[in-house]
Amino acid sequence: KIKAKIQDKKTLEKYRMTEKDFIRERALTFSLIIVMILRGHKLSLQNTVNKVFESLGRIWDVVSNSAYSQARKKLKAEIFIELNEVAVEGYYEEYNKDQTVKLWRTKRLLGIDGTYINVPDTEETRKEFSIQRNQNKGKERVQAMGSVLYDLRNDIGINAELGKIQGEKNFIFTSHIKKCKQGDCIVLDRAYADYEVMAMLVSKDIDFCIRFPRKTFAPLRDFWENQQTQAVIKLKANRGNKKFVKENFLSQELTVRFIKVELENGEIEVLGTSFLDEQLYPTNEFKQVYAWRWCQETYYNRIKNIFELERFSATSVLSIKQDFFGVIFLATLESILNQPVQQSFDSKSLSCKNPIKTNRSMSYISLLDHCVDLLLSPHSSSELLPKLEFLFSSNPSRHPIGRKFDRNKSRNFPAKLFFHKYVKRIIS
């Protein structure tokens, strides 16, 4: 379906910048530019061109990096959003047939979280994104905020947004909620402990499990201090959110079940959920439900440190968006292709002390090396899939159960990390 979408004439007409673009038979076609942007991640422009033409057996037809740079200006970044949607729909359609989609009590567990993304500092990006300043005068960085709606149990990025730094909940209202379905459960951290968020989700018949802060959510102050392990509390819209509630025809009152959870270090956290029936949804299950939210943190770690999301191939806003949404699509495709490999490892892990996991660095590089054949080859993709699965299964890693890494809280650590990631790095 993805290959057909890339080569479809209607797709071309929808995602070219003007009606005059891609009307002639040139070396750099619409579908070829799409694949070049995907294949060219972490490479210089000329290396990208060389590798793609070599994969196609057309090494003597190689064009200049300038020609590629000009051609990609004719392509809208939104094409990668649609390709990701096609991949996600295909995944649920295919894996629902044999009921291998992981659910919790018949519900998809979805996470939403934002992340700061460092982008090139140009006049154009300063207008499009946000300028961040620290306590050191003259130290400025241009950053964007990315937000992903993510399937926590199945490792799939369902929807992504990129924009100025803002309240993270805004991405729920403007985009993510449109991609959710009735009966889904959204798992959120403390940044989303907000009446507007809960009211909006309830209005769409979407359940939630949210971690609440200790000091800033007034209705919970008594619950934090008393000995109760759970309580059902009625929340009412206040001055700060009444306008939003009224404009969106949301309920002025919500009933929420709050649960105290004890962590391994003895600390107490409070989770708020729309699952009010303790018989159907036992209290002891919610610690694990919220723990699955950590999968989204590892997802961001993967796309930032293995996929190197912030290593953009050009400095224009268009190219930044092409790279961002392209990486999200690649991560989704890699996760889908990895599913049968990881299922095989899971069955072997039953007799192992430490679970076997796919080496995601290997699987990502293998996908990049073969994405031209996978997305452009006239032959059936089924011929390539066994080869990719073999490559994905090479050099697996073992993750000890319960392993933890303490966060480095040194004041100098962020500055050192930024230096090694964005200053010292040599772009190939």
C-alpha cells in the first residue's frame, strides 16, 4: 500500500507545491525524491544522490546535489504524514486478523508526549519556531516542539506534530484527538493533569490515566495527606477553563477516580482515571498501565539518538519538516517490520534469564540500506521481507529485567551533552 501510494498520480497532484511541478519526465521524479529524503537521513546531499542511484543501478545517471536540493523544494512535507497513516492503518488491519495487536482489557493504550527539538538557527527558523534563552546572556537556541501520539504496547507512532514551543495539551486539541478512537485509553504524565484535557477526552468517549502533581492541583490536596488509597472525586470547571469548556460544549463537572501508587523507592504518586468501576478495573493494575508510558520515553530516545532526528539534511523550514515527518514514518515502518522478529525473540526469552531484544541500531541501518528496493522496486516486497527480518535479528541485545540508570543531575551535564551532540559531531 505504501509503494502504491508513493507512485499514485493522485498523491503527486496532492503533495506537489504547484501544478507545474513534476510534469516532465526528469531524472528526479516525485517518487524518487520521497525515497531520497528517507534514504538520505544522516548523509550529505551528494552522498544521498549517489547511494540512491547506485541502488537503482543507474550510477551513470547521478545528478548534482544542487539538482536534488532544488527538486525537494517542490514536495510538501505532509506526504510523509500520509505515508505514516497508511503504514499505521495497514498494521492494525493486518495484525488484527490474528489478534496479535497488544491491548489492555480490549483497549489500545496510547501515550501523548512532547519533546524539544533543536533546529538550525536561521532567520527563517527563528520566525517559524521558538527562540530559547538561558541564564547566560547571549546564549540562544532555536527550538521546536514535537508531539507524538504513540501506541504504548505496540511501539507505533500514530500521529506527529511539529510547531512552536507551547502548552503540550494544545496538540491534543488541534490534532491528536482526531486520530483516537472511542474506547482508547490515553496515558499521560503530569504536564497533562488539566481539566480541559480530561473533559475533552471524556466528550469523545476516550478514557484516560493521568499522573497528577502533588502541589499544583488543588482538589487533591486533602487526598494526598489522608490515608485513603483511592477516592472518587467530582471536579468542576473553574475560572481558568470555563471559557474553553463552554466554547467546546464540554461538561462543567467530571467524576474522576484517584489512586495512590507506591513506587519501588517508597515514594507515593497519584493517578487519576476515568475508569470508575473498581470491579472491572482493579486498583492494582494501574501501576503497570502507567509504567507502560515509559515506552514513549524510549521511543523518543530511539528517534533522537539512533535515528538522530535533530541531524537535519538542510536548514530551510520545509526541509526540517520533511526530515522530521520522514523520520517518524521510518520509525513506524521499522517498528512494524520488527514485530515478527521481536515475537520470535519473545518466545525464546521464556527460557532465558534476560529477555532478548532487537538491536534497534541494526534494524534502522538495515531499513535505510534497503528502503530504495522496498519502496521503489517493481518486484513484490515479499521477496525482500525475509532478508530484512534476517538482518533485524542479527546481533540482538539482552536487557536485564528491572535495570535502571540514574539521571545525571549535574549542572554541567546539559551543556556537555549539547556540545557533543551538536557542536563536536562531524556530519558525514
